[in-house]
Amino acid sequence: MDKPLRIALPKGRMSDDSVEYFYRHGITSFSKFSVDRELIIADKEKGLEFLLIRSKDVGAYVEQGAADIGVLGHDVLAEHNFEVLTPVALPFGACRLSIAYPNGKTDWQNKRNIRVATKYPKLTSRYFFERGFNITIVELYGSIEIAPLTGISDVIVDLVSTGNTLKANGLSEEESILDSTARLIVNPVSWVFRRAEISKMIDTLTAF
Amino acid sequence: MKHSEIYRQRRAPYGFPFLDTEATKLLQDKTRESQSVLQSLGYERVMPPSLDYPDTFSDNERFDSFRTRDHLGDDLSLRSDVTVQVIKGYANLIERSESPVRRFFYTVPVFRDISRSYPALREVYQIGAEAIGLTAASAVGELLESARKIMQEIFQESPVFLTGDVNAYYEVEKFLGRDDLRDIVRNKNAPLLAQAFLSVGLDYGDAENLSRLLLFAPVTNEEYNSRWENLRPGLPLELARTLENIRSDLLSLLQNLPVAVRSISRIEPLLIRKTTYYTDFIFEGYIQGIKSPALRGGSYNHLVEEYSGQSMPASGFALDLSALSRI
């Protein structure tokens, strides 16, 4: 029997959305992962194997060939420039990468050197530099919303889906830098050697 | 003494490894096997210089890291690509040559930055072949057949070849009025290409389907043909006509390949190379377990004229022998 097709998914909401979406298209034989803490889950009936890993690691796993396919947000893909192929935009994981500032501090653009807290230093630098702003990036890994409240940044650039977290932390959304949904990504060598299986999956997801 | 200084004293620079006796023997054996395949097919060995004027190399391959100067203060660069050097050398021989058809090969290290996202300078050991004076259609079959034999011999495994025509890329670029599509095409980013088609007025379905067909063509030519026929009526006439011509050239190229090569070759409708001198068919060869294509090549029909004044087709390939250590 052929080696199962290995699919890397980001743990959490996106892996739940992915497996449900795959199930609706007949790609998987189940619509939910079990609540166990297993990180490698087989779908023997469909010849698939899922790896549940951190979202940033999905790109690296697929790039290096540890997984043939992955699901990853367009935001992470655009930030990290992984050497992977992107056949399909998937209709879940919708969010936007936005600039937000503390309520009432509308003069933040007038500062000579704007401090920007973000998990997305490349996209953020590019956005501000293209508009002629002089900024200092404060790279953080979580709870970005509290950065202006604690004084380490003037504004933030972070993912927003409903905007409730911004509101709860006294922040106003200024502008969206990037609109994102999930993407199916493919390892370039897997595309060459497992083209029939991957093609079939792409066709099923897009109903050509 | 600092730790980094001790490291520098005792080690070769990162990316430029000292090959031990075992690695050297492996490389030497595989090089000899490759050379004997090419010699048996009438290829003659040449040895281009390690340094050359930076303009010799394709625009995207110049790196300050590999620059030096000659005694007159002119810039020189370690070679990042050998094809143009071979053509320069051939241009000097052309008047003396009895037959315009010449076949050359070389085995040399080249110097490159191999990563897109961070600096990764490397010395890459290459074997390459250039067939000068043969039309693209006949040269590609001959080159792919010799590459197949070499790859089978040195990797003990059959490669898969992807074949495209660089003009399909330029046609799409012209149609979209953009010159920044290389990364989108190299990463086969179908959603971004579809957005570009949408922005020039294609309807949503055609934009999506065309970008997927160009970047993720189905396995069989029958399926590819049937999807293309469904799509074609919805496309602007000129784009449809040009892509159709390129498609039939590619299908006919595939049809005329030697049988052993045809069975491992796939059409890649939108393929692009980093080097900019290709004018016609281009191809890549993959080996299972190696991250990037071990073989790259194609036809470059302007280079001989550029250096010798005589119009003459030419095609070639370069095979990365350093890939041996990455299996």
C-alpha cells in the first residue's frame, strides 16, 4: 500500500475547521479529531495522516517535506515566505491584519518614531516603510493588545476577526494591512511525485 | 581567544565544506559516470574560468559576496552560472569550427545564494551540458535523455521531468501588464494569480480555473486538454491564441521525446527560471527526497548571437551533483 498522504494542520480552531471542511468534501472519513492529545492522527480509510502542530511550524514541515500538504493562514504564509506551493484559498480562518491604536490617540501618526508591537515584523515593516513612516518594531509573541497599555508601543499590528478583543482592551482599528483566509499549501517535491493524489484533492476542494 | 575565532581557524566557512576522502570519492565516481555518459553522446569537455566579468552572469545571479577585482580595478565575480561562459568561449571558436553543431560539457563548482528568505551562500558542484546549433525541439529530447541516464546512474533512481515554455510566462505577464509575477509563479500561488486575472476583467470562474490550470495542471494530457477546451472560449482572443500555440508546441515536444523520457515527463504550463536568458522550452528534473530540482535547463536562442554575431539556437542543462549529499 502507498505511503499515506501527510497533512500538517495548525492545532486549534483551524484544524477543526479544516477537518470539517475536508469531511464535507469527502476527503476525510471523520469530521472531528478525537479529544485525545494525539498529535499524529491516521485516517486509514482515506490513506491520510494528520500532524497537529503549531501554526508557524506548518510552513516549515511542508517546506521540508515532513508533510506533503498543509493548511495555513495567508497571514503566516505572507510573513514567512516559505518555499511551498499554494493551490487553493479555503473559505475559513477569515481575519485581517490591522493597525490599532489606543482609543482617542489619533495623533499617533505624527510621532517622529512610531513604536509598533506585532507578531508580523516583515509585513508590518514593509507596510509602514512603503508609506514613508519611520518605525521601530517591537516583536512580541502573544497578548499584543496590551503593548500600548503598558507603554512599550504606540500602536499594534495584529490579527483581528471580530474586533471584540481590541474593544475590550481600549483599542481602535485604524486600517487593514492584509485580508487573510486559510490556504492549502503543498510541498513542491510532493507535487511532482504525488501529483495524481494531490490533483484529486485540489479538484475535490474546488469542484473544477 | 574568542570561541568564534577558534571556530574560524579550525573550520571551512559555512556553506563551503571541506569534502573528506569518502565524500570526495563519491563525488569523483559520480562525476566520472556522468562524464562518460556525456562523452559517449559526443559531448566535449571544456573548463570555463572560475572568475568572470559580473555582466556575464544572468541579472539575478550577481552577488556582492562573490566579487573581487582584477589588476586594473575591474570587477570580477565568482561564477554563479556556466552557460554564458561556455557560449562566450564558443563564440571565439565559431569561425574555426567546421560544423556549427557543437556539444560541450563541464564539471565545475558554482557559487550561489540558494535561499530565498535568508542568506545561504553555497559552493555547488555542477555537471552541465550545452548543445549548440541544434533546434530547441531536437536538443531538448537529446539533453533530457542524457540527463535521465546520468540521474539514473548517480542517484540510482528515475527522475521526473517537468517541461514548460518560458514564453507562456511572458505572455501572461504581458496580458496582465505586470512584471512582478515571478514569485507568484515560482510558488504556484493560484489564489494570487487568480486575483491578478480578476483585476484585468476576467470573470471569477475563468480567473480561478485558468490560474489553477496553468499552475496545477492535471496528470494526464487528455484531462489537461479537456479543461483547456472548456476554458478557452471565455478567454480574451489573443491570450487564448498564444497559450494555445504554446500548448500545442509543448504537446508536440512531449510526443517527440525519446520513449524513456516521455514516460517520466509532465507538462508544466507555467514554468519560470530564475536565470533570464531562456527563450523557449525550459525544464526541471526532480529526484525523490531532494527538496529542489536537481536538474535545470532549457533553450536560449539569443546568447550565441549576442556573443558571436551569428544567429544559432542552443540549449543546455546543469545538474547539481551536491544534491548527492542531501538524499
